[in-house]
Amino acid sequence: MKSGIQPALINDPFGDPGLLVQFLLQKRALLFDLGDLSALSNGALLKVSHVFVSHTHIDHFIGFDRLLRSLFGREKTVTIFGPKNIIQNVAGKLAGFTWNLVDQYDESLTIEVVEVRESGLLKGTFRAIERFQLCDERQEPFVDGLIVDDPTFSVRTAILEHRVPCLGFALEEKPHVNIDKERLESMKADPGPWLNELKQSVLRDESESTLIEVPFKELGGFRTEDLPMGQLKNDLVEVFPGQKIGYVVDTVFNDRNRKKIVGLVDSADIFFCESPFLADEEERGQARYHLTSRQAGILAREAGVKQLQVFHFSSRHKDCREQFYNEAQEAFQG
Ligand SMILES: [Zn+2]
Ligand SMILES: [Zn+2]
């Protein structure tokens, strides 16, 4: 499927968990979890606008410093979402450094932190220019799990159990369209507001016989022609239907979580799901509040996702890489 976003795990499945989602048509990226980020370039980190932290166990949060190091000294705002206490966790990280020289920088980093609680979203701001002192604390409603609603994508979350609250996420790219510039040129049509009209008409799924007035440049002036939207769409428009990506890590297999996860990642195109334990280790998984390969497969099947990608494998099982994939696939296919 054509899509404007590209998700990729940051590390090998035996390494720290984390997902980078790059936007192909914008200089932008999203990060899910802040584990070991050493595999990412500074260039990739500079594109990050939003970070979604499942919880702050060390393998999911040790990379905060690396991200801060890349972004510090830049005029940029990055928003970090996380579970209860994330504002204190970020404040603690920032308090570990000395910021007496911040006024010598021309550009100032702003870190917005959003703490997701059942009762609402708690927000706080840390500005480099103010030596990263917490300010602007405020509370906002938390409705339908929605935490980001951007023109190009939205993100929903569910608060899952992992002995501490742990957030699962679903990213949905909004449908969008792109005009093929080369084809527009070869058609000799004159660019203008009609292109926007065409895009909106395609996005609204209007009748293909709808006529759009297209201006053409000609020697000595302009002429216009009414052309059917369907024809223009075929000739000029690339349609990106939008992709849905699920991300769930560090959670226990019980009825409450199961229901929340299936609802959250319902019909996702790709579901990234943790699987630290093998199928025969259910008891270990329950005791440690983690999923097995088979449980990841069951969740994926119940949610009707198109593709399952398991990761976050326990390092005790370094020799069982294929077994993780096989067991998860077997349960996923039913
Ligand atoms: Zn954990
Ligand atoms: Zn973990």
C-alpha cells in the first residue's frame, strides 16, 4: 500500500525496544520509546517532533540523554508523551546537568511533556532558556484515548498494566493526496488554486464526473477547459490512503489488557508487539508482566491486523530468534 510514513525498529529484536517512524514527504519523524538510540543519526533525531514513551524502565528511557544532546541548542519544540510520573522523570533527567550557560545560545529548545492519566492529560513545559525549570503546568481532558490530532496524523493511547502503568500506542496517518509535478508540466496546465480544489475533491470522494476548470498557458494568454475530476485524478494525483501502526510493549496478558490492546490496534496495517518470552513460558510472562510470542500472535489475530512484527526478545533466548517469529506467526494465522 502506498503510504507517506515508514516505520522501522531502531534495534535488533534482542536490543532495546524502539520504533522510528519517518514521514517521506516532510522533514519529520516520530519516536516510540527512548531506549538505546545509538543506531540513529543526529540527522534522524533532529527530525523528531513527538516522542511516545511507553514507560520509564531503563530499556525504554535511557536514550533521553542522547535525544537531548542532539536537540539542545536548536530552536525547536519536541513533545514527549508518557505515563504517570513522566513529568517528574523528565525533570529528574534535566536536573542532572548544569545549565548556567543557556543564555549564550541564540536558539532555545522547548520540551513539552504530556502525562497520560485516566483522569486527564497533565502538561508541563521545560525551556532551555529558563534552565529547564518546569513551568506552565496545566490539565486537559483525555477523551477517547486521543493524544495527538495533527493535520497529517493522529495518535491514540491505552493505559496498560505492567505493574506500573505502561502506554500502548496507535498511530494513524490521515489520507492525503499528492500532485505529480512532472505530469502537470507535460499536460501544460497552469498551476493554481484549482489544484487544491482537485485534491479536496479527491479526498472528499466526490463524483468523478465533477468538472474542474483547468487553466492552460497559451501564446499570448490563457484558455480554460472544464475537465472531469476522474480524468485529472488518474492523470495527476497520487493517493495515499493512510496507514495505521500499532505499538505495544511491556504488558501482561489478561482480560483487561487484551480488550484494550485489541481495541487500540484494531485493523492496523502493522502491529509492533513485544514478545520477550517463548510460547511455553506463560507462567514466567505472567510473573514478570510480559507477553509470550503466542500471546502476541493471539492479540494480532483478534485485532485483525494485516502484519505482525514481534520484537523485544529476552536475551536469555539469543538462539531462539526463529522460534519467536514462528510461534507468533502460528498463533497469528490461527
Ligand atoms: Zn518494563
Ligand atoms: Zn522493556
